[in-house]
Amino acid sequence: MSLTSVVTQHAAAQSKDTPQRNVSYMASPYVPIESWVYPAFDLLASKGYLQSAFFDLRPWTRLDCARLLEEAEELTTDEPISNEIASTLRALKQEFTPELQRRSGERNTELRLESIDQRITSIAGKPLTDGYHFASTLVDDDGRPFGQGANLYSGITIRATAGPFSAYIRSELQRVPSTPTPNMQAQQQIALADFTPFAAAGPTSNFLRGRLLEANVSFAFANNQLTFGQQTLWWGPARSGSTLFSNNAEPITMLRYDRLQPFELPGFLKLLGPIRAQLLVGRLSGAQYLQADHTTFGTPGTAIDNQPFIHGEKFSFAPTPNFQFGVSRTVLFAGKGAPFTTSSFSRSIFSVGTGDEQNDPGDRRTAFDASYRIPGLRQCLTGYVDAFAEDEPFPLNYPTQSTWISGFTLRCVPRLPHLTVRAEGLLSPHRSLFPGFYYFNVHYLSGYTNNRQLIGSWIGREGQGEQLWATWQISPRSFIELSTRSMNASSEFLQGGSLRDLRVTADIALHPEWQLRLEDQAERWRFPLLYAQPQHNNAFTLQLSYRPLGRTR
């Protein structure tokens, strides 16, 4: 279907002669990964009031959230519901009132100030900032840089829609103190581990800058949406992150295709159930080293002039209302010493091999994830798993050579109806080829990173860890949470190390338009290559957000 015909069909749907505007041709901005609406929808799904939500494929558009809300309201119409479910439905309806109106026939026209955020994160003691080589004190935070001292982030978010088009901008003014450079011995070991002449520099620090976290435009047609610009993805069911795509790194500039509404295949393939899909091609930032034709390009602290490209595909399936699974793949290709050509792009898509450093430079990763509501405890207990294989065809075929995240969500804690417990274990095992095998490639020596931050899981290149959350839900937009995280890196990779932290979070809705977040994290870490003695730090965060409900033009 040509672009002209799509626009023509949309115009016809919007004409005065059409009693119902065609919502399938309306574009819509995406809801941020960290939004409260995803836990709210997860609660509805756990109670059986949501059948077509794919939590391993986020973010969702605002119009799709409105569709899911309509589905939940329909399923709760003829039966009594708890106060918790009723308040959740009311809060979601308040959040997505404009989108519900558009689904009922109103015009898809909007210019809105979505939020103004002011945040300070004060870190006392030495933090860990290099998650690619060691670990990171703060993770899954859109790759925001940080250092010891006061870190200031002032943000504004604006969204707009006009028929089949939409735009979304989330920008920040960031002030970050300096981070010390690793000692000479550590730099030498980092260079050896990465096969580079000098050690790659860690995340940047000591600056005051403006930063576009997300900036993209979208075009919708027939329940599909194309989006171009900086975007964040989350490909997996776990809360600690996804093995392939998470918000641990800065958003990547990409062109993404998103099948918004689930579809089914004909014939016996209908057994796979509803299906959603995302496809993307983008370009990374911040890579410092690249090896091609027996030559290493790059200098520490400076991005090479021809950055690698990335493409990815994910398909998610729901064979039953209680079981979902997904398969995905990403490939790094082209870049310095390996020009982007039709041939190299086609080879990166259709080749299932591991690539050849000189003739077919490509860095391939495949992943599998699944979630299942446990029989007899459907509303209480959900188990899930996420695994990826580095340069192997599929993780389930090579379980001992793959990285794993497995966990569960428990909602029915006796006598504590508002408590949810989540626990996850993470593992990136040792590979005999060389230490630090995962998220690394002998051609793309800066690894699976964007602006020097891991795109996948914070567990890193060779380690194991756990993460646990106990969340007391006060209201749909307010909660108090206690969480802990631990990590042990293999001694064979940069002499190994360990990290332990304990965090207390209070996220409170002061008013329908005002949100306050308080967070205090105490951490102990020891990485002998950096410091001989264990180090401690405390990170305190205060964030005040203003999210106007009625500023639409």
C-alpha cells in the first residue's frame, strides 16, 4: 500500500460524511517504560481482565492503552470487582480520557505538555559507573550519566498528534559531577579484555548539557505504526531488564515498525494465538573501537566517525490467555571499515551464521522469553524467563552457553493484600573462548553498548546476581517499595568483583497532577582491580513531577 493511498483512506475516514473516524489510522505517542500504567495493566491482567496485552513488548502507544482499558472495562461489566480493581480502572480512565474519546469518534488532534520533572540524585561515596566492564550503581535509567556528588536532571516532555501523525519529545538539562579515571593497571587490563590498544573510556561525566532522551515522529496506517527517532524499547517480561533491549542505555536512533493490534495467522498456525511484532533498524552512538581487515580503529574517549548499525526483530505469541512467549534477534553490522551496502544489510538479515570478522562483520544475538500464570494460582503467581545466545542460533538449543533471567511475581501474600513480591535471578556464565564473552564482539570492540552503556541486562559480560522487590501498593499511582540487588562477577574477567545494594522507594501521588518520588539506596561493592578495599556509597533521589491533565490544544 502506497503512502498516498494510506493518507487518502485516512482523509476519507476523517471526513464529515463518515460517522465514525477510523482509529486504525490514528497515530499515537508511546507511554514511557517507567510509567505507572504498566503495573496497573499488569494487575488487571493477573485478575483475568486483560487478554490481549503483551508485556514482553513495550512501550505501548496511548491509543493502544485505551484499547486495553476498553477491553478490561468490558470484562468487568457483569461481575463484582474489588475496590483495588475499581480504583485502577478509574485512574487509567482519567489518564487516557482523550484517547478514549478519539476511539469513540473524536478527532486525533492534540498538542500537550505531558510533564515537567525536576530530579536530584545525591551520591555520597564512590559509585560504580562502568557497567560494561564492572557494574553500575544506578541501572535501567535511560543511560543517564551520574557521578559522586549532586546530579541534577531537569526535564520536559511534549507530545502532539494530527491524524495519522504524532510527535514526542522528552528532553533534559543534565548536570553531572566528574568521575575518576581507573588507575593505570585497571586501564591495561581493560584494554587486554577488549582487545584494544588502550582502555576504552567509561560513561562521560563532569558537564552541564542539554540532552534529548527521546525525540521521534510516527505515522500510523491500518493498526501499524512507523516511528523514526530516538526510542526506548523493552523486550522481555522481567523487571530487572531484558537480555536484548532495555532502558539501561540511552535511547537509540532508529526506524521502527510496530504492529499495534494483535493479529492471527490462518489455518493450523492459528494455534499460535494472537501475535504482535516489532522490526527496527537504527544506528548506535559512542562506540570507541572497531576492528576490520586486521586493523583496529579508534581512540579512547572519542567516538569513531562511522558508528555501527543495528537491526532487530521480535515476535510475541499468546497461544492461551495464561501463556505467552516471544522470539527476538538483534544484529550489529556495518560501521567503520565495513560500509553499509545493500549486500551487507541483506546478509545481516538473512544469514543465520555467526558472521565472519573480515568478510561478513556481524554481531548476532537471539533471544527467547516466556511467561506463564501457574495453574491453581492464576491470579497470584506468574513465572517467567528470558534468555539470549551470543553467536549461537537459539538459546534453548544451548542452555549452558546462554545468558538467563528467570523470576516470578507473587501477588497473594497472606494477610497482606496490597503486597506484591517479585524475585529474579540473573546469569551470564563463563565461556571457554575468553572471559567477558557476552555482549562483546571481536569486530565491534565497544560491544553491545549505546553511548558506553549496555543495551541489554545490567548483569554484564560474565556474572550472576539476584534482584528482589517487595511493593506495597497504596493506590494505582502510589506505592512504597523495598528492593535489593546483588551481583558477583567472575574472577576470570577483570579479576571479578561483587555488588550489594538495598533501596527504599516512596512514589506518591500528591495530587492528580503532582507526583513525588523519594528513593534512598545504600550500596557496598568490591572490585579489586579498581580499589583494593571494599567501597560504600549512598544514593538519595528526590523527584517532583508535574503532569497536567487538561492542557490540550
